[in-house]
Amino acid sequence: MAADDLESFSLANPPAGFVDDPYPTYARLRAARPVHRLAPGSWLLTRHADVLAAYRHPALSSDKQAEFAPRLGAGSAIYQHHTTSLVFSDPPRHTRVRRLLMGALNQRAIARMEAPLVALVDGLLDRLADQAAPDLIQHFAAEIPVEVIGNLLAMPHAERGPLREWSLAILSALEPAPPPAVLARANAAVDEFCAALRGLVAERRRRPGDPEVDVLTRLIQGHAGNDGDGELTEAELLHNCIFLLNAGHETTTNLIGNGAHALLVHRAQWERLVAESALVGTAVEELLRFESPLQLNNRQAREDVTFSGVTLPAGSYITLGIAAANRDPAVFERPDELDIGREPNRHLAFGQGAHACSGMNVARLEGRLALGALAARYPRLALAGPPERDRRVRFRGFRRLPVQLG
Ligand code: HEM
């Protein structure tokens, strides 16, 4: 990209090559235009200090009703879904839903996930050897989170088939400029997902689970079907279940897929993990930093706010550049180098502040178990052809990652 093109850089229409490797562009923005105007009233932050300050800023709102109405169509199913999710809500709704959810995603509930997860990963690694053309996304990474979140909501296995496609369709509507076909698929996915959940909720009402560890029971028991304080409406209940499945699904698939890919193309780091399995904890943090599955978050300023000396007026839309912040040399030594022993590692892959990822310890557990077992079982693993990258700027990952097991 030529120097004067930096000024016109837009996430809705990024230059050729950006999706393959966005980091050089982010580096130039961070150095020359750390508060970059994407469009009238819309700004991108790329410095770690600014992104962190934005996450913690009390005047930055997560409510997306004004922003999404023209883009998604006010009244559409996909609009209702996204604007009812806790991640796109401010207090008091955000506080109510988050409290219920965090209570269920506690350390005890996470510890109970470990044994079934180890067995699941082992089974998938066994079956990988039977595949004529093993694909680390389809046959491994994508299979893990859907089971974990399905188990979390105790969703019957027979109903889990469409989850991945629904999730992809619903999240694709969050791209900066979703075309009509993408929106149509997203609306259909929300309707179908809600229909499946209504049956599940009715069943759980008849036979409640243990509210200490069962998220759905916890959400239902906080739900009394009206707008009363501390309770969830029917729409809040359904849309936050959908959100939980989506939030924990594609991001974690991409942690495992991006992680495996990064390790295989930085072969010395793969060999290091194979030789020293105790590094898996810092390796997962480094992979989250190096190829963040969620590259961007968004806020809207309720009052004037200042970042890197630039004052943005109330009403401004602000994009928080997670991926850019995670390569900021002001915070990370040799930021473009993958170092699986890196410590400390103050990456922002899970966000920060009031909306910090509620499932970060679930994701970390999945990442450690999946990548640790992969390296232990197939130390000679290698890429078997060109990977197929997902072409979105917000969610970074692969659709296919062909490998040979060695
Ligand atoms: C590697 C995997 C994951 C990544 C990179 C990730 C990233 C994020 C980020 C950056 C946010 C903050 C959004 C914002 O501030 O606007 C977030 C929120 C959230 N995540 Fe995750 N996430 C992952 C996995 C999970 C999992 C496994 C779950 C559930 C089991 C989950 C549940 C949530 C929830 C409920 C929120 C909303 C929190 C709130 O608004 O208060 N995430 N995630």
C-alpha cells in the first residue's frame, strides 16, 4: 500500500493482501495515524495504550442499536439478536445478564469440563489418522468448541448439527459491510436457532439442571418472562443463549486453527512445544496475541473522548484494533516474532474491563488441551497444501487447513 493510501485505509474495503497479512498495515497506522478516520464519524485505534484505555473508558458504550438499525434493518431477527446480546448492551441489561452467566462459568464448572474434553480431543486425534485428507479445521478445531458449548447448555447431540453454520451466518452479519445474501442467511439462522432453543428451554423448565454448573438452568431461573429488575425476558434468554454458543464457538475454533498454523509455519516454535510440553500455557497466550481470533471490537462515544492527543466528538464510532494493539512494540518486545515462552504477555485478545470475555478460561482450557495433545500425538505434523483463509477482517481464521500427520 502506497503512503498516501494509508489515509484512505478502510476496513469495509481493505486493500489487496490485507486479509492475508494485516499486520504491516496496522504497524504503519499505529506509527503514523494511531487514531485513524475510517469514515465520517468513525475511527480506528491501533495503539495498545489507546485500545486499553478505550476498554476501560466509562463514556464508551457497547449499545449498538443506532449503529445496527440501518445496517441490519431495525426489526429484523439478526438486529434483535445482536442488540439483545450482553456484549452489545450497556447496564442495566449488561449487568443482569453478565452476573447470571459469570456465576455459571466459574472455576468449578470449568474444572468439570476437563475430563470429557481430554477424551474428546483424544478421539478426534485418533480419527484424524483415518482421514484420507486430514483437515485441522473440519476434523479437529471446529469439533471441539461446539461440543464444549453444547455440553455447557446440555444441548442434545442430535440437535448440534447445524450449530456451526448458524454461528458462522450470525457472526458474518457483523462484518463492516454485509451484502444482502449474508443478511438473509443470518436472519434465517437466528429464526432457526430460536426455534431449537425454545424446545430446549421448555424441556429444561420441566426438568431443571444443577444451577451451579448448568448455564441454561441458571438463565431460566433468573427468567420470569417479564421486564422486572434482575430477570430476563424471553428474548433476552434466547438471544443470550445464542450469543454464548456463538461467542465460544468460532473464536475458539480459530484459536486452535490459527495456533496450529502459526506453530507449523514457525517450525522452531512447534519443535519447542513438542520438546517442552509445559510451555503450552504460555504458548496459548502467545498464539492469542500473535493471531488474535477476534481482531476488532467496537464502541460508541457518549461524550467527547481523547486518544493519543486526538479528541473525538460525542457520537463517534470507535473501532478497537485488538490485533494491532497486540503487535505494539511499545508493549511487546519483537512483536512480530512468535515466542511461545513469552512472559509477561499483556495481550488484549479477550478484551478488558466490564465486557472482558466471560469465557476466557474455557477458551484457554480448550486451547491448551487441543494444541498440547496435537503436539504430543503428531510431533511430525506438517502443512499438506495451501490453507484456505476465511476472508473476514473481524474474525481471523481458516476454513481449511490441510495437514499430513508425518
Ligand atoms: C479464543 C477464544 C475467545 C476469544 C478470542 C474471545 C474474545 C472475546 C472478546 C474480545 C470479548 C470482548 C467483547 C467486547 O468488549 O466488546 C469477548 C466477550 C465475551 N465472550 Fe469471548 N472469546 C473467546 C471465547 C469465549 C468462550 C469459549 C466463551 C463462552 C464459553 C465466551 C463468551 C464470551 C461472552 C459471554 C462475552 C461477553 C461478555 C460481556 O459483554 O460482558 N468467549 N470475548
